[in-house]
Amino acid sequence: MHSYQNFLSNSDRYNTRGADAETLHYLTRNLPFPVEDILRAVQEVGTDADEVEEYIRDRYNRT
């Protein structure tokens, strides 16, 4: 039997391999930001909702 689990995690565009699907769903439901911004923030700072929100707000303030 072949497992495709490694293939799927290696093809992750945002490299969120450390985050489980439930956590990502929680973040996208509860934070008022676009999904792409949330996934980029998770890639940089992890899955803590406060850190994700702070990272995105800082990013918006820089532009």
C-alpha cells in the first residue's frame, strides 16, 4: 500500500504542515481577514490566534 499523506503535505502551498485542519478552520472562521493572509501568518508565526491577528495587523499597517 502506498500512502499519499507525505505527498499532500509536501505540496502544501503555504507550508502549514504543523497545523491541523481543525485549527485552520477555527482561525478562518474567527478572524476577520482573508484566508490567504491567515495562511501566510500561520506560516510565519504559528497557529496562536492572537499572534496571527497581530502579524496580519502589523502587515496591514506597513502598507
